[in-house]
Amino acid sequence: MRIIIFADLHANVETLVALNMVEPPPDAVFFLGDAIGYGPDPAPCVDWLRRFVKHAVRGDHDYAIATGGEFASPPEMAPLAQATSAHTLRMLRANDLRWLAGLPTTQHVEMGGAKFFLAHSAPRNPASGGLEFATMSDDALRAELDGVDADVVLLGHTHVPAIRKIGDTHIVNPGSLGQPRHGLPSATYALWEDGNLRIKHIDYDPSITQRKLGLMLLEPHVETRLSELLGKGM
């Protein structure tokens, strides 16, 4: 069984096209939140997710845009989240917003002989900032996972890919498909294949998405920073 896992699409439809080009149809797709925000194409991204994703959870951008709540972006990204929210709302339909608002904050899924736990950020507080589990002590990470019954814990939000194992549990962040921040512009996702986990990279061309930023009616410094993130991954 093959399961594609990705997070933080952020309205970048070009990365979905790239994903479709490099991956044959999987048995299932898991999405870990933040379909929208920052990027130019929220509507086609939401439409794709609604059609093809088997299990999804809500990210803080999805929540904030759909309900008027607060973003959980890091301080340096919060102004960009606010600056792009008007464009996102212009592009989305009422049923898109209802779908985003109705997504659960966590999911437990059993598939392919494994138990998966899905959340956008930290398991104990899915609406909080992301869990930087790659650098946590074993004891601190065990405390975060206390009460989570899963073979594989799937988390997003940080935009930085990582895999770690504590006991018999794998903790995976697939990074970001739509706005990488790991120091390279490559889109990242995870692949679970018959119990084997891998982080995979797509060296797609971000220039199309970068040009679309000019149609979002953004302040020049916001457009420049978003373009830089797509081009450099940092």
C-alpha cells in the first residue's frame, strides 16, 4: 500500500501539478493542513484536496480564513499571512470555506496494517505553533506523544521535513509542498509504502507561482518576500 502525505500547500497549485507528474496514483492521500494562505491559487487547491484526499486535518490558515480566527504563524510570517488573507477570501466560495472550517483538528486512521495519527502542529495542542520534534530530547518528545496511540504520528506546520523514531513510533513532518522553508526551494512530501517511510523532494520550477503573486494586489515588500521564499526555500 502506498500513501502520499503532505502538508502546507499554501495555495500553490503548481506543486500539485508537479506531484501528479512524479507520483503514480497512490492508495490514499493524507493532508496535514494549511491548504491556503500566502499563495495565489486557493480555490483550485481546495478543489483538488476535496476530490483526492482521503484524510485531512485543518491547519491554522484554514481555520483563520474560514472562521475569522487567529493565525498561528511564527512572528516573522504573521504579516505575510495577514497581507494575503484578503486575496484568499476573494478567491474562495462559501462551500470552500465551509469545507475548510469543518475539517477536524486531528484524525486517527488505520490503514495498511498501521495506525496513523494526523495533526497540523503539536499533538497536545493542534492549534498551537509547530512541534520542532527533530531537536527535542527523547523525554520531552515522549511527553508530547503521551496518550497518542499510533504507529506513525504525522505533523506539519513547520515547513521543515523530518523523521524521528521514539520506541516503536515514527514521527514524521513531510515539510511543505507549497512553501518550503528548509533552505532549498524543493517541494517536499512523505511516502509511506508497505511500512517504509521516506521524505521525497520535487525540484519544480517556482517561477509560475512567483509571477502569479503579482496578481494578488499585495504591497511590494510582501510580494518580494513571498517570491524570495519560493525561490530560496528560506
